Amino acid sequence: MSNPMFKIKISGNQESLGSRISFSVLAVAGAIFLAALVVVMYYSNSFLIEDAKQNVSNQLTIAASSIDHNLLAVETAIENNEWLVMNSLDDEEKLYEITRKIVSDNEEICGCAIAFKPYYFQRRYFFSPYSYVGADSLIYSKQLGTEDYDYQFMDWFQIPFLLRKPVWSEPYFDEGGADVVMATYSYPLIDTWGDVFAVMTADYPLTGIVDLVNQIHPYENSFAFLVSRNGTYVAHKDTSLIFTHTVLSNALDQGYNELYEAGLDMLNSGIGYREMRMKGEGNKYLSYMPLHNKWSMAIVNSDMDVLGRSYIMLFIIIALMVFGLVLLYIFTRQSVKKKLQPLVLFTEAANEVAKGDFKYALPEVKTKDEMRTLRDSFAYMQDSIVKYIADLKETMGAKERIESELRIAADIQRGMVPSVFPPFPERNDLDIFAVLSPAKEVGGDLYDYFIRDNKFYFTIGDVSGKGVPAAIFMAIARSAFRYIGASAESASDLMTKLNDSISQGNQSNMFITMFAGILDLATGDIQFCNAGHNPGVLISPDGKAEYVEVKNNLVVGVMDGFPFSGQSMKIERGSTLLLYTDGVTEAENSVKELYSEERLQAFCSNNSFDTGEELIGALVADIKKFTNGEDQNDDITILTIKLK
Amino acid sequence: MNQTLKSCLYIVTLLAVMLCSFECFAQEASGRSNGNLTKVRFMPNWMPQAQFAGYFAAKELGYFEDEGLDVEFNFISQTSTKNPIDMLEQGEVDIITNLFVSAMVAATRGCDIVNILQTSQKSALMVVSRDSLNSLEQLSEMNVGCWRAGYYEIIDLITLGEGIFINWIPFITGINLYVFGAVDAILCYSYSEYIQLMLSVGKIPEERIIRMENTEYNFPEDGLYTSSTFLKEHPEVAEAFVKASVRGWLWVANNRDKALDIVMDVLEKSNVQNSNRYFQGQMLDEVLRLQYDNQGRRSFQPISVYDYSKIIMEFRRNELIDRYIEFSKMIWCPYRKELAKGFGYE
């Protein structure tokens, strides 16, 4: 009959096995795809960044050249008129005329001045003829210096005056004039003594440059910006930055470290290309290049601009990869499922075999792979099981016979020792009780007693070894005790004759430890002889328990002719002599601790019992408590003799 | 009839004139009162910026009103030739901020000016050089840029004190002389031009900087001033202004970001365009640092008699002043104990 608990269910496991294999394949394939993708994207992005760098650099160069061209045109217009000014230093009207002509001849110039240092021109503190284009597009002229406008402290005059070389001023908003962002080109005029005596200037509206910068869009999201010599934003898509922030203050304000480093390089007329990480804006790429007047122009591209195509490609590849992996999973799963199909048939076969149909036909496997090997192994296992069961049946039959015989032997052995208590119900001066608990079906322990001539002959023994041989040896010893005891004169005589009887022809080299004694029931005198057995415990009427001191005679059955020496003692009425085999004192608990003679003595001392039956019952319970369920590994035999 | 009519007209005219006179007098005597508030004309010594954040906060948060004042701010422009001390002397304004040394020198020249609060405890002036600089003596023969107006007393003192010739190059537009390389060094304020420089050319190595607070020219700077005339007529107004100002500065010190909001709002309303919050924040941090005394405590206490005497002696020794102004006439601080406790606003 089959046990449903052990019925094999393979269908569920087959699913998970197929999935596991499929996922493993998927994981490996995914890892390979991913690695390839990383490598491809790395090189692809590198190429795109390099391409963008080149593209932006070209646009920067073109724009910078265009701006420089305009700036140089202004510079040329001033420098070309220097000789005219030098030749008109004593002619006020002529100087005004020159400024007017410069403005009228150069439409990119909206104002022109010739500012003399104080007291130079005709000893006047201020003299600075200035012509400019008014709101009505007409050209007006005026004296620039006034009490409220002391131009000698203005950057456009002071810086070229001190440096003795031309400079472009910082950009400024011409409020009240043209209302546009302007910069002034200042050109120092130096006399024959090498002293700067005046500064010629040209005001140049930056509208065109700002428009040009704002129109630079190499990519959809890119933009350009322009910073002046001290880093002030002149043009930027974020107009709130213009004139309010420098590139460094903006970088520090926003926490853009890369922009700060780039800004420093820009202020030092550097050329560069940097990647910047912007909070919430992704990565940016900054290209910058200086202008002729030491300003700096930059183009900012977002990573979406530069790497947008790469991201699209990445998206397509990932989509294809996911699609491919899904297909791979489905294919792998179906394939594995098909390959594992015979396992289902094997499962059915296993279930049938489990039910007892050992001849159940196994499925055919045509492939020459592991499944074929499994089928052969299964068939071999099937044959082996049939053979094994046959052997098992035979073995079980033999075992049952042996066990039956052993049960009979045990019954016989139990019948050989007294088992009816009280054994002498007619006597009220003697209380006898005993137990024999073999570790196996039969054991080698024995006890026996009889009364002859108002004397109580008793013995207890333990045959070496266990099982049937020990039981037979015990039977021999018990028979010899009865036979020899019937005529023995003393305990030592009894033991000597017993030993001679057993030792002669003892081919099995077995032996027996024995304690034998003769109790005179009238006097309480005991003659006893100990042949290597555990000394008994004498429990006095007052409850005191002490081991009987015994001589170390040889064990019985080892050497015939050995003269056993006996001992004698006298016991009080009410005393109990407890005899036992080593199964008592050597009973082990789970930590291999022995019950021990000390524990036995303590038990006898600490407890008081009226009868031997109570004493033995309590002692056996104490031993069981001590061993706490551990297997009994030796026969336990206890005999109590109480003289009342 | 005509006589009667003439008499009536005369009386009416007289009454009208008396009424007008009384109105004018009453308005003048109450310190130009506006409703229940007393109007005060206040002039900081520069354009609106975080240097005056405490006063902006006092105005914005109503601390001046709490003290019964209606404070009118009068700012000067970057290119203006108006000097707050001149404006105070001319009675155009009631209370100004200024440098202690400038006020002291002005007082020795006869100007009616009294310090009523000292908000800065150390000098913000510093020399920033293009090359390494170990001592002020190294400035000899150098072109050194400096503001055209503002601290010429210190310039004179340094020149005479060090016994060197420095070619001071006055400017009125800021740091460009230095950025363009037109000067060898620049004398500037740590809370203003120095920050601008760092935002224009990057961090400047310390070996190129001498801070006056580390020299013998470490004189306290910003403070509140008024005239002794105003003080005599309206001592309660001066004290109220001081009280509200201290309260404003203490609030600013504890509410940096909110204070910056107020500063930026004032800048916007005053049409100051070429600035930004980051710069103003840096300026505010430095101005607040300058309020700490040598013991590391924020202090609004006036200069001590000892330090005052030292400054006077230094200027006398270099013959930059020829009069001695008594300490009690230069410094007015009847609320010293209350001031030490921040008027209870700390």
C-alpha cells in the first residue's frame, strides 16, 4: 500500500526548475548585453563629446572673430585719427570737428571724446570735446567735463592714462543717453616727452555683439554668454545675471565648482572645454574662448544636446535588448520544459513503484543524453528494489524466527530465576525480593537462592558479555549453584567447587562474577564469598547503609582449582543486604555520567523502606530518573535479603 | 467803516500769520512730527547695501515705529559729491552713519557732530597688492588706488605715520583700476571691494593682503552720528533711534537670510541694479564680523576713553588735527548699561 505522504509530485518542481534555468540563461545573457552596452555607449559618447567640442569650438572661433573684427574697426577708427588730433592741439574747434567726424564716418561709433588731463589745454581744468549721436540720430557736441562729472577719475580716462596703453572699458548701461549697453575704447595720447596728456575715446554700443552672442545656438538647448574683463556678465540668456553677477559670483551662489574653475580660466584669457555638473539640470559642457579685448565668450551645451542621439540609441538598444531577453526567456523555458517532459513519466513510474508495482514499464527515451542515463539508472534501481525486497523478505523471515527463539529463550531464562515473591510465604523472618532486567532479550545476570537446614543460600552473578552466550553461561552457573549448594559446607567451598565445575571445559573463555552467601536464619551469621562481584550494601535497622568489605577473589570460570577464600559477618534482625550487578552502578545518563556506588549508597542511606519490593521499586525508579530515558546498556539485577 | 474794515483785516491777517507761524514752529519743534511719530531724516554714508542691514531691518520690521519714529532714508549715489557729514552740518539730515575717524577729524575742524552708537568695533580697511606684501612700508613709491572720498584721514595718517611716499590714485568707480593692472595695490574695505575683487579675479592669497585690523591703524569705523544741537533738542529721539537700530542689528545677526531678503528689497526699490544677493550676503557676514570686539563679543559700546586718546594723540603727532575734542563732547552714551544688554533684545 502506498503512503500518500511520499507520493512524488514533480510538476510543480518542473516549473520552477525550468524557470530557474531560464532565469540563469537570462541573467548571463543580460550581463553580457549590459557589458557590451556600456562599452558601446562609452565610446559612442566619447565620439559625440569630441564631435560637439569641435563643433562648438568652431562656432566660438567664428563668433569671436566676428566680434574682434568689429572691435578692431573701432580701434582703427580712433588710431587713424590720432595724427589729426596731434596736429590740432591748439585748435578747439578743430578738435570738436574731429570728434564729430569720427562719429559721422563710423556708424558703429555712437560717441567720441578727446579728454585732456587737467590744465593741459589752454590751462583749463576740464577740456574734453565730445560728440555723440542723440536720440534723434543727429550728432551733437559738448564739453564732457563738469563739476559733477570729473572725468579724470573715470575708468575710461584713468586706466589708459595710468597704463599708457589703450584699453576697452568695462561695459556700462548708457542711461539717459542711447539707453543701450556700451563699452568705450580709450586710446592714450602721448606727447613728445612721453607723457600722456589726453585720452581719445570711442563709445561702442554692444547691442550687435549681445545679439550675436544670443543667437549662437549650436544645439537646441545650448546658449552662449559673454563676460567682461572683471567677469561681469554682458550677455546671457538669463538676463537677470547681466551686470548683477560675475561668472564667479554666479558659480559661488549656485555652488557650481566647475563653473568657478572655468570662470577663473576665462578671466585669465584661457581657452577651454569643461564638463559641469549642475544641480537639477544634468551635466553641461562649457567651451570658452577669449576676445581681443580680454573679455571671454562661452557656449554652454546640455548633455541632452551633446548626447541626445546617444540617449536615443541607448533607448532603442535597451528596448531591443529587453525584447530579445523576453524572447530568449520564452524560448529557453519552452525548450527546458520539453526536455524535462520525460521526468513527468518517470514521476508516474516512481509513484507506481512506490505503490508496489515494481515491474511498472518505464518510459522509452530515444535520446542518448542524461535523460537516457536517468532512465537506465531508474531501471537499475527498479531491478535492485525487486531484488532487495526479495532478500528483505528472506531476512525478515529469518529474523522473525530468531526473535521467536529468543523470546522462548528469554522465557526459559526468566523461568530459571525465582520470580515468585514472597518465595517463602511460610516464613516470617525473611523478606526476599529481586528483579532481573536484561539489556537485550536475554541476559547474563543471575540470582538464585534456596533454604537448606534453616540456612538461606543465595547468590548473584554477572556473566561477561551479553545475549544468548551469556544467557547459556548464566544457566550453567545457576544450575551449578543449585547442584553444588545442596552439599556445600561453606560459601568458599561453594564458590571453589562452582569455579572448578565451570572452569573445566570452558572453551568460550567466558566468566562470571559472583557473590554467594549462606545466611543462618537463626543467628543472623552470614558466610559469604565474593568472586570479583560488586560488594553488597548492608542497610542497618537504623537506616545506615554501608558497603560490605569483600576479599578480592578471582572471578568464576577462569581457572579451575583456585581456592576461594570466604568471609563471615553477623547481621542484626531488621537489616537488609542489597546485592546488585554493575548494571546498577554503571547506568549512564545523557552526559555519560555513571549512577555510581556513591549515589547508590546515598540512596540507601537517605531512604527507608519496609520491604525489599519497595526498596527495589524505588531504586529502579531512581535509576530511570537518573538515566532520563537513555537506553539501558547492561543487565540490571538487584536482590534484597532482609532478616526480620 | 474803512477803519473798522482795516482793523478787521489787520486782525485777521495777524491771526493768519500767527497761526502759520505756530504751525511752522510746532512742526519744527516736534522734530517734524508725522501723526504720532517723530520724523527723522537719516543718511547712511553710502548707497543702499548690506552694510546698513540693521537699519533696513529696523525700518521694515517697525522697530523705529515702536520707538515712535518715522525714519526717512536719504541715500547718496556712487558718483555723488554729497558728504553725510556736510549734510548733517547743514541741517539737511538729523542722523547719519560715518567712520569714527572721519567724524572725529571733522569735529576737530569745528563740525558739530556727536557719536551716539558705534556699530563697528574694528577696521575693515585693507591693502590688497598685486604682489606679496609684508608691511605697509613696502607701499613706498607704489601706485595705490583708494576711494576719492571716504577715508582720506586714514590715508594721510598712513602716509605720515609710515614716513613714506605713496602715490595715492583716487577712484570713484571701484575695483577696475586693480583688475586692469593700472595700480600696484588698492586700499579697500573688507566688506565691499575686497569681496568684489574675489568675485572678479578669484581668491587673493593672504600674503598679498594687509588688514588694518592687524595694524596700529585699527580704528573702529561705522557708527551713528548726530549734531549736538539735535541731541540737545531731541535726546529722546536719538536714544530711540539707537535703541531701534541695535534691535535691528541683533535681529539681522540672528536672521541672516530674512535680513538679506530685506536688503535685496531695499536695493530693488532704490533701483540699485549692479548687485546680487550672494555679494550682499558676503558683505553682511563681514559687517557682522566687524561688530565683534577684541573679546569676541558682539558689541555696540562706544570707543573707550583710552582708545579715543590714542587716536587723538596719533593724529596730533602727525599734525593732522590741531584741536582736542573732549571725549564727552564726541561720545554721547547715557544708555551704556542698557546698551550692554542690547536693550533687552538679545
